[in-house]
Amino acid sequence: MLESDVDADPMVQFDRWWQEALQSQIDEVNAMTLATADNNGIPSARIVLLKEFNAQGFVFFTNYRSKKGQELLENPNACLVFFWKELERQVRITGTAAMVEGTDSDSYFSSRPYESQLGAWASEQSQSIEGREVINERTAKYREQFGDKIPRPEWWGGYIIKPRSMEFWQGRPGRLHDRILYSLENSGAWKIERLAP
């Protein structure tokens, strides 16, 4: 991977790799690590699923009251990592999180399976509970309350991670990997440089 081979826009470059990952039929190609930190700088990470990307950034959906939601409220800086082992590729994205428009969250929520919609109401994500029966009871309660049409909870929706830097890592023999870093400059242009492996 040479600097002359990559696109000047990291989102276009990501789309190239994304399409190749889709064509390779990797399981859960949209799985990405989301790293956040609280206002004391204590980090945490978990796997979430990418639901959309566009010129502005990368979108996923969650419970705003969850640990990740609370950390993003306190500290909107976040990092995403995609790792496609079969292609020996990794993409690391550092940026700032913002909530997506409510209409976008409504649209995605309505497309989810019924049981997933129920789960958004039944689970107080990241909160301590006494046992599995708590979830079962809450699921039954909301199934009875809402019937077939479940509204989006106000505490559930999407975030977009707007990138400030994106690193593309291509594995090579002898651990002499290619690493191309895009950094967003104050002018709004992307600076491209190679990093040592």
C-alpha cells in the first residue's frame, strides 16, 4: 500500500476497503471496537455494529443511558477499530461523537426486529440487576403495554463518530506492515503520512 495508491479522502478509501471486505464474505464485517473514556480518563471498550457511514462519519445505535452513552456524554472523544483478519487489515478512527437526529433514530428503530425493539425497553443497559427474571418480567410487561407497535424509547438512538484521524493498516510479511495515517488539519484538508510499522 503506497501513498500514491490511496485516495485523498479517507472516507473514500474506507469505502474501497469496506466493499472489498463485504465481497470477501467476512462474518460480521461491520463489527467494530468502540473505545470511550469517562471524564477522569478511565477507558473502556466494547464491540458494536456499524449501521451506516457517510461523508460525515460512522453511525451506531445504543442506549444513551448505557456505560458507553454516559461516557460519551461526559467525554465525546472516541475511537473505533475495525479488524478484518482474513484481509490482514485494520482501520483505526479517532474522532468526536454526536447524537444523530431523532428522525434517523426513529427510522432505524422501526426497521429492527420486534424482539430487539422490546429489548430496548426491557433492558436498563449496564445497570446491575438481581437476575435474568428481571429482564423476562420487563419484556412481558412491555409486550403487553405496546402490543405490535413499539415506539422508540427516548433514551435510545444513534451516535455518529466524526473522524479527526483515520489510520489504514495493511499486514505484510516480517511484521513490516503498511500504515497510512490521515489527519484532519485546521483548514479542513486531510494530511496523509506513512507511519513506521
